[in-house]
Amino acid sequence: MSGGAGEVVAAIRRDGFAIVEGALEATRLARLRSELAPYIAATPCGADPFLGLRSKRIGNIFMRAPVTRELAIDPYVLAIADGVLLPYCAAYRVNFTGVQHLEPGEVTQGLHRDGHLYPFVNPAPPTILGTIWAVTDFTADNGATVIVPGSHLWPEDRVPLPHETRPAVMPAGSLLLYTSGLIHGAGANRSTGVRTGCAIHYNLGWLRQEENQYLTLPPDVARTLPHRLQRLIGYDFGAPYLGIVHGDDPIRLLEDGPPAGPKVRSRPEISAAQRRARRFRVVAEDAPTEGVGLGAAKP
Ligand SMILES: O=C(O)CCC(=O)C(=O)O
């Protein structure tokens, strides 16, 4: 599709995924390829079947491929992330960055839900918005991500039948976006070429990030990043009070000179978004329900 952000959000809510062709123009696609090339060349294949014995995986991509700093804060992508994640949180974070590069001979990855990082039973509200930028074409033969449309709405234990899966075929420069409940996995590479994807995922601000952004991008490194990205990787509140440093806005760690004003434990936008965000009534599956409910559900 090539629709506006609202249309993409509607597709993700309905189908669990959307593919936007032409999301990355030729110049930045070329930069992405050339910035990643030395790292792909120097990286060995994976050590376990889930990560892919014929796959190369590279993390911390903001430091390795600087163009990805722009992709992570692309206004179109963030408008989609706003639509998918902001109903459930005051702010979202970068969850994970990584290159998934499949060599010929790679087999299909075990299908899974990214949402299983967290202890929620499907169907659940989206906790993560996954995005994979196609660095090469994604074809049915070279390992295009296998997706199960609609599976974000399935009961936890429903297993997809072969005819319910399909490859997320897309030309280089496209963007696959999918929600945490979508069953998916890297496909088998039966071709003679490689398949390279560059993932930048986002998660609800009150959940821990999969890739530890504070250790991969500590303050001295984070200072070199664009301000919006600094906030997005976590030098910000995840909600009012959530993430304070010395009782203050964590972004101040990255600022030079004396603090510009008094300490703050939220920002007006964060507080407003927190008031709008939905709240959850939690009932543990295998524990007495008495006393387990957290907070009050909005009517
Ligand atoms: O590379 C892909 O197509 C998807 C990879 C994936 O889902 C994973 O590694 O968890």
C-alpha cells in the first residue's frame, strides 16, 4: 500500500500488518546498503536455529548505520507508531534495532509473536510495533518474512495451518510494519542471493526494551544523536515519573551546562497523553483474582 498514516494504522489493526512500498527513497536506500556492508561482511552466521544458522544478525544499528537514525524518527513512521501504540501509553520507545541478513540455504525461522517478550496472553493490546525496512527485495524464494494475517486477533494457542501463512513480498525500499500479536518469522532462502532486512521496533513506554538502549547508547554516545532520537531511545519519561534521573527529566543528562530550570517529573505532553491512554484491568490466569486487579478500567 502507499496510503496515509491513518490508513496504515487501520490496516495494522485489522490485519496485524501493512506493507508500504517506496517508503525509502533510492538515495537513502543506497546509504543504508553501503553503511551496513562492512558489518555484514564481518559478521559470522548465527549460532542457533532460531537466530538462523545461515543468518547474520547485527544490533546497535544507530551507531553502525547512521542513516537508520533518520529512519527511526521518520515522521510518517512515527505517525503510524502514534496511532498503533499511543492509545496504550503516554510515550513509546525504541525496542530493538537489528539487521537480519539471510544467506542462501537458510531455513524458515520458528514462527512466533514478538509480544511474547512480555507475559500477555493473545489477543492482547499491541505492546510492540515492529518495522522491517527491506534493504534487498523480499521475495517468496529469498526468505521474505512469513506472516500470518489476522493472527494478532487469534486465541493464544491457535496454530497456523500452511495455507494461512504468506510471504511478505516487497521490493527493496519498502517497509513492513506489524503488531506484536502477529505470528511471523524469517522465511527460507531458497535463492542464490541474500535477503537483508533492517528492523527498528518500538514498544509501549512502560515496558522494558528488548535491546538495552542505555548500555548500547550510554550518555556520551547518545549526546551525538538527534534530540528526537535521544528521547525515543529512552532519555525521556515513559509516563509521568517513569524513568526519572536524580528526580528530573533524563534528557538533562545529555545537556551541557547548568539545568535550564527546576527539576521536572513529567512533561505536559507526557501528562496529557497519560490521561488519554487506556488503562488495563489485569487478572492473573492461574492465581486467585481477588486483589489482582490493577487500576480502574476506563468505561
Ligand atoms: O527477518 C525476518 O524476516 C523476521 C525476523 C524475526 O522475526 C526475528 O528474528 O524475530
